[in-house]
Amino acid sequence: MLAIRLPPAIEQRLERLARRTGRTKTFYAREAILEHLDNLEDIYLAEETWERIRRGEERTIPLNDALKRHAVRR
């Protein structure tokens, strides 16, 4: 169970969308979260990786080496 408070303008938009389409506000809130959760996870993972690289805890390799290693042709 999750309860969220939305700014009034967003709540009104969500209400209008739900009324127009016959779906629930919960349906659209769930869809929005699912749509963006993968992106948010990717962003945080990338930021964590960048910090490890910056601190010298993780190494990088040149793109051409990675392409060769995985047999990718350009």
C-alpha cells in the first residue's frame, strides 16, 4: 500500500484523465511509477558507478577495446 500527496494541479490532471478514460487514478499513478522506475534505477546506478570510477575504485576501458572484446562490428 502506498499513499502519496500530489500538488493540486497534478491531482486535477490525474482526475481529469481518469474521468475521460474510465480508468482509476491509481491505474495511472501505477503506470507512471512503472514507466519511470527503470530510468531512476539506471540513473542512480550510473551515478554510483561514476563515483567509484572517480575515486579510482573501478576501471574503464576504451570503447574500441570493449567492442573488440564483445565482437561488435562498427
